[in-house]
Amino acid sequence: MQEKTKAKIESSLTVLLVSDLKKSKDYYQHALGCEVTEFWAVRDDFGLGFKLIQAEDINDVMPNKGTWNTYAYVEDFSSLDALYDEFKSNGAIVNMEPEVSEFDWGAWKEFSIKDPDGYSIGFGAAKK
């Protein structure tokens, strides 16, 4: 039997309904270092990507409660620290300071930021 070739997904975008499109685009560009166009806000060749859409009704802006809306991984702790320092110096809203959790296999370090609508974006890295 011949094995079927799977199509490869090159990237993805998280779709966020926002209360103020201009304010959100400015935040993603300046605080997170994203390239912002009329179509998306992306960083690092779509390593982090968002489709920001103006909500018609403020009640449609619904960040997840108690968890992230998006989570991104970086290569190692030093990259994670550099990203945190960059975001913080750019005025990003820090939701959770960098925190290390120990596991049998090694350590996990993560932090999160929020955007103006309260959407939470987590960032993490492993150390084995």
C-alpha cells in the first residue's frame, strides 16, 4: 500500500477580535516587535503571528480566562531572557514574570504578557 504524503503547515496565525484596531496594531508593533500590515502582526518569519480584527461588538472581545490565548516557544533560557528584556523595555504589559519549574526531565521557564484587550501570550523554553 502506498503511503500518502502529508501536506506541511508552514505557519499559523491566532485570530484576535480587538476593541481598538489601531491601538492593538501599535502595541503589537512597538511592544512586541511585530511587522504589522493590514493583514497580520507577525514576528520572526511567522514564528509568532496574529490576525487582528476590529470587533463589531465589545462583548465579542473575549480573552481566555486563567490561561493563554497564544503560546510560543524559544530555543533556550538565554533567548527567553532576551525576549523578556526586549518586551519589557518596549513597554509590554507583563502578566507573569519569568518563572522556572523543575521536572524529572529538566526545567521549564516561562513568562507571559498581555495586550491592551487582556489577551495573554505565553513564552517558554526548556533546559534538559
